[in-house]
Amino acid sequence: MKDLAKAQELLDNLARTMQELVRVMPGMSCELVRKEIKNINNSISILNTEAENHGEF
């Protein structure tokens, strides 16, 4: 259950980050956009690793 809560927290953080990125993207520099996309990809990788470690995939 603890792992599920952690995964949900990561997903919630990811959703907030994506919403914020969409909101501010028009005024962001390319470097900041790249940094945010990298953060999103890292979050997805963490979720995939956690799922694989717990036999979800």
C-alpha cells in the first residue's frame, strides 16, 4: 500500500508539473522547456522502475 501511495504521489506531482509547463511554456526559454521535459521523463522512468520491481509489468 505504501508503494501505491508513493506511485500516486509521483503521478500527482507529474500531473502538476505538466499543467504548470503547459501554462508557462509560451514564455519559457528552450532550455527551461528541455529541463522540464527531462524532469517529466525522469518521473516516468521512476514509475516504470517501481512497477517493474513490483511485478506490475
